[in-house]
Amino acid sequence: MAGIGASVAERLLRDGLDVAATGWRPYDERMPWGTDGDTDTWLQAIAAECGSKGIAIAADLREPSSISPLFDEVESRLGQVDVLVMCHCESVATDLMSTSIESFDRHFAVNARASWLLIREFASRCKSPAGVGRIIALTSDATVGNLPYGASKGALDRIVLAAARELAHLGVTANIVNPGPTDTGWMDDELKLRITSETPVGRLGVPADASNLVSFLCSDEGAWVNGQLLHSDGGLHAR
């Protein structure tokens, strides 16, 4: 399994958490990378190594009606949800002039509206002791040449930052991780060389860089970090 979402799921399983991961194969099938293998079997194999539980659930996050049943299934199989990590996205690169209304609406439905609805559902069911609950979202600075993705991720950022204040009574923290360009197989050699040369630490970002930070934010040691947009990109964003 490749990608930041898979890396986060594996890391949290190895941290001892039970993990439910969502996915939607029709999205993967229309993207250049296609579908991965059997996610459920992969999760269960890692979970067995760690003494945790791992499950995969199909969910079309374009549909608002998918949110409550998703939580129902997770709660019935794993128990209450203490941590919500949002790695999902719609990502089809088009610029300001070529983006269609349909694509624009689909990006906002998945990246912004679904994230709001996931957070709202999480909060409405939250029974975690104060200081335990976590909301973490993965974001991006990509906007030029990737308008609907970047604009919808910008909306996501604001939604999560609002949660840090508005859900204070639940003792829940809410943070955003911006991993920068991450080598998950989408870069050509020229782009890899350019990004490496521009990154102060002198290498490409890998999925584990993001999942390491997510792990920290979920830990007791990360409980004081709240309402932050954190760059985990080797200093690439520093100008």
C-alpha cells in the first residue's frame, strides 16, 4: 500500500490504536494510479502483528448520507471513535480557466463539506475523556494549476481551525498537517530533482514523515498542540 493514508493507518496500528480506514474504489479507478490491493486484508495483517484491530470500510464521501452510517459501522465493530484523521481527498489537477463546475463542486463536496460533516458527527458522538479526543486533517498548499483541490483544501483548513475553538468543551484538539510534496509515486524524475534541490534537508518527503507527526499529535505528548497548521516538509515552505 502506498500513500499518506496507508502510512498513517499503519503507524497508528503500530502505536496500539484500533483503526478503521475508509476508501472509495470508483475514485481510485478513474485516477492514473488505479486501485491498491485488498485494503481490509492488509490492515488486518498489520493489526494482527500489533495486537490491534484494523478494518476497511467503503464510503463515498461525496454523499452526506454516508457519514452517519460510517460512524455506526465503526462503533459497532471497534467501539467509540476517539481519533478522527482525515486523509481523504478529491484531486484532479485543472487550472482556473479549465476547471468545470462539476469538478469544482465535487472537490468541495469531498474535501470541504465531507470534512465538516465528519467533524460534526465525531463531535456529536464524542464521549472521550477530556484531553483524549483528536481531530487531524491533511492539507496542501497546491493551488496554482490545481484550483479546485487547493481552494477546497483552504476551506478544510478553516473548518479544522474552527473546531479547535468550538469543540473546546469536549476536550478535543484539532490540528492540520501540511506534508508538502510527498513521494508516493506521482513525481517524475525531473520534479524529484527540483524538489530535492529546493528542500533544506536535501531529500524528498515520504509518507512516514507525515504519519510520524500524526502519531505525535495523537499521543499524550502531543496533547498541548491545538489549533495549528503544521508544515512537515523539511523546510520547503520557508522563504
